[in-house]
Amino acid sequence: MFDFNKCHPIELDDLIHIGNKFDGGYVLSKKQIEKTEILLSFGVNLDWSFERSFYKEKKTKIYSYDYSTKAHLDKNIFGRIFRFLRSSMIIFYYLILLKPSRAENHLWRLFFRSTFYKFFNDKQGRYFIPKFIGNYDDDIYTCFDTIFKELGEINNLSVFIKMDIEGSEYDSLPQLFRYLDKVNGLVVEFHDLEKCENQFINLLDELKKQFYIAHVHGCNYSHLIKFTNIPNVLEITFINKKMVEGNIIQSKKNYPIKGLDFPNKPFKKDYVLNFAVRETLN
């Protein structure tokens, strides 16, 4: 298994949690929020709390991508009314049967549909694009080449990226490398580390040429990799080296950080991440 100290974050004193506590929220530097002019978000599904919280901190343009969300939406007003009535009946049905978890699931979907169009509003610069991020273009996928071409002239360090795309990060991220001067940071949920160890290490090494690791959190809905204390899914926040001044010291904090990190599964204990090496990096 790879040397986990490769994931050791640097010491930063301005970290903030953005989005839901538990699953859907991530940690980044306040400096990154202040610098961001464009938020690129990949992986929405039924939760855009990160995007909403980010927008409250900084009124920036947001482009969110997820083809899977398309199945939950209906732009036709009659379709929306039908979905509302159907969901209401389903919720009532499961409550009668005393199956609160099933009712809660449909209640969340109902809430999602009722608030989605209020947040994603093209006129206010909050765009939703029903496509997955990949390494090519078709009716379902788009890629970083196309996205940055469509964005046109943008300032260096003006883009922040959130990515939770269930394993597709290994195919899509390499195309981002030619645009890293535009990116002040990114938070990526890396999946299936046990199976994708080599791909993960290659991406990590490439990103660390231009970025420091600002924060790391283990996803407790995943299992620990066999014979290790390393979660099979890691959330890692990167900060562009040009965003950090002074001596760069590896963090002395214990992870998870109380008040900043929250377990993805709220009723399961969070994973503890240990880093053996602490050193000055410059």
C-alpha cells in the first residue's frame, strides 16, 4: 500500500467547513473562497449544500455538472405538479406502514425538486449542466477542454473545483493538468483506493507539483483498506502553492479536526488519520 504520509496536509489557520455537516460538506481555506470567481462543481445528485454555502460566502459564478440529477428533474410545470402529488402519496403510504426511512428518502426527493430551480438560476450566474465530467464530449459527458474553452478568458487562480464523481475522477482529472494555473484549489473525493492505488498515486504526485494538501478526511461510509488504517475513500483538499506564503510546515493537528470535520455517516464513528512525519517543506 502507498505511503499515507503523501497525504499529510500543511498547517493552515483559516480552514472552514462548507456545505452540510456529514456527507456533502468539505473543508477549504478562506483564502480560496475570497480568490474564487468561478466554482466548478462535479457531482450534485440530490445535494447542492456545498454550492449553496459557497455562494453565501462569496457571490461567484457556479457551474454544476451531473447527468444523474437529470432523472430527478422535470422542467414542465405539469410534470412538477404530478411528481409532487405522487411523492406526497408515497410518503404517506410509507408512514402508514411505519417505514420512516423509506418515507424520509422520498421526502428528501420532494424537498430537492422544490428547491432546485430556486437555487440554480442562469440569470443569477448559478448554472446547472446535466452532464457528467469525463475525458471526451457527447450527449452525456463533457470534459475540461470543452469547459475551459467555453469559459473563455479567466484570471489565474480564479477557479475552485469540487469533485465527487464516484470513481470517474481517475479518467477525468488528467485533462485538468493543462489548466492548473487557473485553479486556486480543488477538493476531490477519491474512491476505491484499494483497487485504484496506482492511479491515485499518479494523480496525487502530479497535483502535488503545483498544490499543497490543505486538508484530508476519511469517509466513514467506506471500509478500511485491508491490513491498514487507511479508508478506501478519502476527501482531499488541495491549495495552489501560489496561494500560500511563508514557511510551509506540515500540520500538527489530529484528524478529524473537532468542529471542522464531521462523519459522512452521522451515527458511525469517524476514522482517525495518523501522520508519522512532520517537517518543514521549504
